Amino acid sequence: MDGVGRAVEQLTELGFSQYEARAYVGLLGAEPMTGYALANRTGIPQPKVYETLRRLEAKNAVGRVGDDPARFVAVPAEQLLSTVDAQFRARVIGTKQSLAEIDQRSAQRAHVLPSLTDWDSIATRAADMLRQAGRHVYLSTHAEQLARFDADIADAQARGVEFDLLCFGSSKVTVPRGRMLQHASTEGMVYRHHQARHLAVVVDSTDALWALAPNGSDWDAAVAADPLFTALVKGFIRHDLDVQQIYADFPEELRARYGPGLQQLRRPADPTSAQPSAPIERTSRGA
């Protein structure tokens, strides 16, 4: 490849079209010439040469000399490359800023939740959270899992931490500060999902852990100091606690209305019924 061909190729790498590069190189170091003369010199089709020269004028790569006939001259190569370099640097800076803004927005939207996949690691992480608690803990789990945290719960209580605790099954753990409820609404019922085990912990409304073993043994857990995740787990525990508190206060009424295990609570609503259900007359229970 000769020097002219190499220069044309290098200009195209800098963003010039093939015709633009050939026209500029054809004018460089030459006397001002008309489009017709430039087409003859460079082989650019005559219908394309004036369009090409207009684009080069817009890029400040050539200048017009006179109008009748119009003649064109290339700006010095050093001046052209200085302009190209400045424009390229400006585009790089602008692109860098735009990408940084997008990256920052993406990072703000991302919710990365570290995961754990075995019970010992999950229990260790939950125990660490309980030891760091300073104000309030929401906790929901089964009795066999709760026993693992007996000492940590007692220590947190001694520090003045308040608990809202929901236990599936009977447990010897006590909560003098706060409330502890046993999940009683489905006791005596046999469901396939009753083999599942879970652990939900929220500490000081800032850190949360959610763990689940659908078959009772293979665990998966997510844990994070993420506001969205924490609000989700906290809402789950509070809702379940409130339902069990209502059941503890009105067991006969709820069983009469929804059946054993409150199974009828899950039945589809009747869209044709516009009237609310009649209230259940509450009977007096002994003291």
C-alpha cells in the first residue's frame, strides 16, 4: 500500500468516509481545485464529489476559495488532526460521564442478596444477627430451629432488646420483653407442606434473613441489609403474628366460620355475593 492509500485508510479509521478521506488527501498540498478537477484526480464519481466537499467543509477539513467557479483547498494536516483529536477527547469525556450516570443508577436499583445453602451457616448468621441486635427483633421459625437460638435470645433480652416471636410448635424459649405466639391456627391438620421449615429474622428493621427448606432438610437462604428485602420479611412476620393473635383471641368463632385449620379461608371469593357474611355470635368461654 502506497502512502496515499495508507493515509486514506487511516483517515477512515478516524471517522472519515472513504470519499471524504480520498478527497482530503487529493487536496492536501495541492493548489485550490474545482470539484470537477478533484473528481478527475481522485476517481470520486462527479455526482458525489460536491456532496463530499460539503461534508468536509462542515468538518472544517477543507476551505472554499471563490465561488465562480468554487475551488477548494485542504486545511493543513496538523490543524485537521488537532481538531479531530479535540473532538475525539470531548466525545470520550461525554461518553464517560453518560456511562457513569447509567452505571450509578443501575447500582442504586440493584438488590444483591447474598445466599447461604446449609443450615449450620444459616443458623450461625442468624445468631450473629441476634447478638448485634440493639432494639427490636422479629423472628419466625419452627420449635426445633428456635432451640438453636435460646441463649442468644436470652442474651438479647438481657440487653433490653424487644422481641416479636412466632413459633411453629411448642418451645421452651421465653420472651419476657415483647410477645411470643405459637402458630396454632393449623394445629391438628395434616398438609403436605408441613414438612417444610423456615427461619425469618429481622433485626432493628435494618438487617433481614429469610431461609426455607421445602423438604425440611435442603436449605436456601438470602440475607442482606437491604431496605426492600427487610421490609418484605418484616411484613411477612408481622402479618403472620397478627393472624395468630386474632386466632388466639377468637378460636371458636374462626373455626366456626372457616372450619378446622381455617381451610375455608383459602376458598375463592364468590363474586356474585354482594352481602357480607353474617357475624358469628360469640359464646362465652370459661375464665
